[in-house]
Amino acid sequence: MKAPLRHPASTLRRAAVAGVVLGLFALGSAQAQNLPELFAAARAHDATFLAAQAQFEADRARAAQALAGVRPSVALSGGAHWSHSDSSLTGPARSSNRQNLSLGANQPLFRPANQLALQQAELSLQAAQARLQSTEQELILRTAQATFEVLAAQDSLRFIEAQQTAVAEQLAAARRLFEVGSATITDTREAQARFDLVRAQHIAATNALQVRQLELEQLVGRAGVRPWHLPEGVPLPVPDPSATMPSWVERAQTAHPMLRQAEAGLQIAALEVQRAQAARGPTVDATAQLQLARGPVQGLPAASGNASQRDASIGIQFNLPLYTGGALQNRIAEAVALQTRARADLDAAQRSVTQATRSAYLGVVSGTGQVQALQAAQASSQSALDANRLGFEVGVRINIDVLNAQSQLFDTKARLARARYELLLGSLRLRLASGVLTADDLQPIAALLRAPGP
């Protein structure tokens, strides 16, 4: 008696599942987006980058505050006072009303610490620009990575669906051969097991695509994002053989935002030592004051009325600290220690950038080799599948051989597609590691992509 067999998914059921997946891309805008457009959307929406922009504006405003140390300051103050005096001694109670208005100005003439603070502010602004540039470069890579994750998930689902169709056909063939007595029940059960496994993989791939899609939509702030895809067989850009690892490292040492930020930090720390030392010296300011007052005249009875008084002064103010309880000496020692730390931070940043650039360069070289090897493996896997199918038809191969060859072929295709995306990402990672990544670097990659079909 024949064992009961489970039937493969019907064409209608597969179409329904595929329709659910395609529905993910039909939501929202029906217009597909290429990589530069997705980056522009992410730049306007990503919270991390917007926070970095706000921090840069705050740093720029803080740097502008240092100008106050070398510019004149003007202040206006005034007041009105009413007083009443009543005594138990003989004599009437007295009341008085006084008003005063004062206008003062101060112009630093000799304040070396303020000039040094102004130089520190300019360096701080340069460091802030480097931080913002570094954040933008990271956003470029995050956008490309999120886009390629969606594309890789789409390819994986597509290959699994093709494998599911092929396994279903192999299952149907095994059942026909079993019915006519040309194959054993083992072949049919092996095909059924492989079909169930691929169906489980299809469910997992569908879920993975949904997750990647949501991640990309969250990054760019849009619903129904449909990124352009990378067609199979499109030649990828080959790394420039003249751009060797030392040349990339040298470029990183001169252009990386992290190094520019660390260098600015070291210069700021050196100026802070000079500021601390300058605090022991004298300061000279020019001062001017105009004061208007109105009130009762001292020594005259209140009934005599109020009188106005005008005072004006201009002069030079000199200040020299003689003893501060050790505060200045300890401030100098603190500044020197912080300068040493800033120098160590710069050394660590240089080593980190060098190591990251070398690793990224090796990643591009390795990725290029992997793509070439997987292309050869795909061709070999296709030949192996064709040979196993022919051998199965003539009876020299069994069903499991064909199933294994199919699985190997589609797995190789998925690995090749991901390796191609990783190679493109590797080129961006190399430019990020060397600190020269810009939005224009997305254009050559965007030229390789094609808009998805309707």
C-alpha cells in the first residue's frame, strides 16, 4: 500500500505569497528610489545626523562667544529709591526720593588670555566641522548598507522561490516515477522533505525582507521604499591597481576627519597651557563711566527739594594677581597634563585610522576575489545540476543527487549576490576609513543599479 503523500504548494498559493511580498513595495509611493535619492531622504530625516547638525550650530555659537573677550562691553544700570525716616525725637518725619542712571564701558587693552581663547574658538569650530563631516560619512555608508540589505533580501527570496519551484517539479517527477514503479518511496520522501525545508526557508526569507524593508524605511523616513536593484551579470568597478595600501593610508593621514579633530584638540590643549600661564601676568583695560543722579542734597532740609548731579570718568585699569592660593600653579599643571592626554589621543587616532584603512583595503581585495570565485562556482554548479538532471533521466543518478545540486546552485547564487553587494559596500568602507567619502561617491554605484519593474 502506498504511503500517503503531501502535495507541493500549488501555483495559486505561491502567487498569493508572492503577492504579499510584492505588497510590501506597493505601499506608499509607487516611485522607485535610487541610492542618491535615498541618501538625500536619510540626510533630512535621520535623527543622529540631525542631532549632529544641531550640535554643530551650538558649537559655532559657542565659538562666536570668544569674540566678547576682545570686544568692548557696555552696560547701562539705573535705580530709584524712596526712603522715609520717622523718629521719636522732636522734629518732622522726612521722606526722600533718589534716582540714578549709570552708563559704563570697558575695552580690553592687554589680555593675552582672551586672544588665546579666540584662537581656541577657531580651532573648536574646525573640530566641530570635522565631527559633522564624520557623521555625514557614516550616514552615507548606513544608507548604502540598509539599501543593499533590502536588495540582498529580495534576491535571497527570489532564489528561494525559484528553488521551491524546482524542488516541486522534482517532487512531481519522483511521484510519477514511483507510481509507475521506476523509483522507490525513498526518492519521493526525500523530495518532500527538501520541499518542506525550502518552504520553511521561504517563510524566513519573507520575514527577513520585511525587517530589512522596515529598517530602510525608518532610516529614510518614507513608506513603501523601492530601491533600485543590481542586475545579475553587471560588471562591477575594478579597484584601481595604482591605488595601493600605502597610498590609501597616506591619504587617510591627511584627510580623515577624526585626525583633524584630534589635531585641533592638541592645538587647543597647547593654547590652554599658554592661557593658564598668561593668567599670572597683568591685564590692562580702558574704562569709561557716566553717572546721573537726582536726590536731596546732603546737609539741606528735605523741603529744599532735589538736585541733579552728573559724574563722568575715564581711565586705565591695571590688574596683577600676586597670590591666588596656588590656583594658578595647579591650573597650569592641569593644562599640561591635558596637553599630554591630547597628544596621546592624536597618536591613538592615527593608529586607529591606519588600521581601519588597511583592513578596508584588504576587504576590497578579498571581496573582488570572492566575487570572481563565486562566479566560477555558479557556472560549475549550473553544469553539475545539468549533469545530475541528465543522469537522473537516464537512471545513473538518484533524486537526492538532483536535489543537492539544486540546493548548491541556488545557495551559490545567493552568496554571489551578497558578495557583489559587499564589494560595493567595501569600496565605500575604504573611502570612509580613509576619510574621503562624500555623497558623490554614490553616483558610480547608482549608475550600476536599475529601476525595478512595475
